[in-house]
Amino acid sequence: MKKLVLSLLLTFAVVFGVNAQEKTGAKVSGGTQAEITFTELEHDYGEVEKGGNGICEFVYKNTGKAPLMLTNVRSSCGCTIPSWSKEPLMPGQTAKIQVKYNTNNVGTINKTITVESNAASGKTILKIKGKVVNK
């Protein structure tokens, strides 16, 4: 009976010990992930005339060690339309997210664009602000 209990305890110790080492190893290898770095997180249009140019760009770079994929880019409202490359971005490369705001809407601009990717940070929030005025 003592041998059975001792064998079970030893088996549990080995299983949990290996499991703990695997988790520790995963943390150490975390430096091989993609990372996303934006040159700016907010764009200020200032005052723009109704019907004027509502396009801006957010430049980003893959500062990680694995290919970066933007899995989804969405805006907080239908008046803001983002467009981006669906191709993987290799480490060290840069790309742009283009955002078009509908400037036929007079008033304050205060919108967000959520960028989801395979980067370690997961999500990044970009902001646009300004004011659309009548001519």
C-alpha cells in the first residue's frame, strides 16, 4: 500500500513538474512574437470644411521578430472607414492604415479605430478628432 501511494505521489510530481517547466519555457520564448508600433496614435484634423478631405494615415512598423498580421480593423461608427493591407508584414517593415472620415457630417469629430493583430499587445486603439465646419 505504501509503495502504491509513493508511486502515485511520484507520478504526480513528475507530471506537474514537467507542466510547470513547459509554462516557464513559453514565457522565455515570448520574444519571438510580432510587435506593432505606431508613429502616432491620434490624428487631429483641426477644422476641415464640409465635403473636404477626410483622409488620414496611421503608419505602423513590425518591431517584433515574427510576421505581423492585422486580423481586424474597425471603426466606432459607419462614418469612418479604415482600409489596410491583409498581407503579413515582416519584421522591420512598415505599412499604413488609411482612414476616411465622411466630412459631409458637420460637427465635432471624435472617433476611434480598433486595430486587432497577432502582436503581443493584441489590440491598439487609434483616435481621430477635429471639427467639420460649413464653408
